[in-house]
Amino acid sequence: MSEPLLKKIKDGWQSGVAKNITFIVTKDCQLACKYCYLVGKNGHERMSWETAKRAVDYILSNENEFPEESVIWDFIGGEPLLEIDLIDRICDYIKAEMYRLNHHWFNSYRFSFTTNGINYHNQNVQHFVNKNKNHLSFAITIDGTKKKHDLNRIWASKDGIERGSYDDVVKNIPLWLSQFPNSGTKVTISSEDIPYIKESVLHLYSLGIREVNINVVFENVWKQGDDDLFEEQLLSLADAIIDNELYKDNACSFFNDQIGKPLNLEGDNRNWCGAGRMLAIDASGNFYPCNRFTQFSLRSKSAITVGSIDTGINHNLLRPFLALDRTTQSPQKCIDCEVASGCAWCQGENYDAADTDTIYQRSTAICKMHKARVRANNYYWNKLFRKLELEERLKEYRESHPQTDTKPC
């Protein structure tokens, strides 16, 4: 059978090769999303220019600490675009210094953003986009239909009245897609919005968003029966995508032909995420193995730092993160699971949910959701491959029997 026309989720730029360096430029945000893991958002912790400059100077002057051939300079919050003027200044300085130092990253870098999209049309944001467009990765978060989006992604309010942000975000989607037509959005699923998965993914396709990266929250929020309802939604979505041939131009990360298999620990015993191989920097100039280990990301545990702009990276503090792999933190049931591949975890959530102050206890809160996804995923690929195989057989038959409309048995 010839290779089918089938769109799949793309790997990120220089995936597995680039160093990811995250600047937490603000802990403020216009929204108070109900599923947000940032439990300590506030309006006063913002990165200063001096702190950002010292962080850049440390990173670029210590090439031996950062040997990766490429770099992703990631800017997050809160909502990063609230600090676009600071970010613009930081990025100008990064570019100038990489050039001045003849740094090996100068010809291989990206500035990366995930934003709520509310300020995307603002003049200062657009000035930054146009100036750096060839080195930008820009994702706007829109959760699906207005109903689903506004269920969780609400404006921060002092009067207790909930107001959704869908209308404020969707108006900027055409501009964003005109500048970054191949970009995808990130959708988060919580218990309350499971019934809207199918219609939301299809709605995002209708907006012109061709790649929908979607996942369930890692926190232990799942109720009895959520997995069954989740599976029903994915089965219905699978039918809609295949029956309408949406798979040709659109992709959804829930459907992946590499998940739901037994583990091959000899071939893949890696940690799921890059905690410890990334570097996050907060407004005080502290270094973290990733932003999920900052205090405003943690419900019950204390933050874990691995250095600062004053002391540099402390490799003794970093070493436990570099030793993480699948077997050192997973319970035996996860190792023996027949559908283990593709079951994700968040290192910060593992730590926050652990019985003790350890990073070596894997949270299994999404176990039943992963298994439901695998069942729907198997249905999707079985149905799709049968459809593609039949189409190929019909095509071959018609080419060999051009004078008849008879179909093969």
C-alpha cells in the first residue's frame, strides 16, 4: 500500500537537541483558569532588566555548561505578553551578545511563547513579532468551543462574577495564523469539560488550527466514570475525523500510533520530561530544574532551586534530576503495564503529590485516563487503516480495469 496522505503532530524545533531556557518574566495573568497549576500567581513578582541581563551573561559566558548545539529561549508567566517590552529588550540583548561572542547558538536559536492570546494584537507585541518572526515559535491557547473555553479559562475577577475569555482570544486567531500558519494550540482537559472534547477539536479545525495538542491535567481530579466518558468522546471524535477525512489536513495528539504498547526498557528507559536538562529562571534570579519546581507552581511542597545568577548552577543539586528515568520512579504496575508506552507524567506534579519530599515517586492519577485513551486510539488507527487500505485497493482495481465500474469483492 502506498504511503497515505496523513497529517501527524510535528516534533518541536530541534526536539531533543536544543537547550530549553525559561525566563519567568511575571507571575501575573489576566486570567484565573480553573485548571491552572500556577497556584501562586500574583501581580508583584516581575523580572527586572538587571536580573534578566545577569542571567543571559551567565549563560552565554559559560559555554561549557551549555554544550547543546541549539537553544530555545522560552518566555512564560503568568502571561508573558504582559512584559513584552522587557522581553523585547532581553531578546535584543541575547542576539547582540551571541553575535559579539561568536557564540555557537547564534545561528541556531528560537524565542518561544505560549500565550493566552488576549494581547496578541497589541502594537508592541506585533512590533516584536515582525522583528523576530524568523526565529519565533508562538502558540496561542484556545481550548475549543466557546462553551468549553469559557468553562475554565475565565478572567480574574474581584467581584466574584465569572467571565469567559473566548471572545477576547478568538478575535486574534486569524492574525496569529496569518503569521504562523503551521502553529498548533494546546488544549487542556479537566473533569468538567470532558463532554466537549469532540466538538472542541472539530471547532479548532474549523478556525484553521491544523494541529491540536491536547492532554488531560496531571493532577488527581478525576472522578468515577470520567474514563468511560473520555473514551466515548474520543471514539466519537475518531469517527468524525475519519468519516470526514479530516486526518489529511489536521492532527490531534490524542491519536498516536506509537502509544499503548508494553515497555521496552532496554530501548527506552528515559525520563518523560526534561526536568534538570532544562533551566528556569525566576524574578529573583534563582535557577530551577524546570518552572514546575518554583514555589508558585507547587501546592504543598517547597521550591527546589539548583543555583542562581549569583552562585551559578549547583551540580550537586542538579544531579538527582539527571539520574531520573522511568524505572527509578515508577511503581511496578507501571513497568508491567501492557499499554504503558505514551503514558505521560509531569516531574513537578510527581514531586508535589509525593508522600515525602522526593522526586522519585511517580503520580499515577491519570492511569485510567491513559488506558481509556489507548482503547480509543486503537479504534482510531484500526478504522483509519481499514479505510485507507480499501481506498488503495479500489484505486488499484480501477487503474487495472478502466472500462468498468465493478468493485472488487
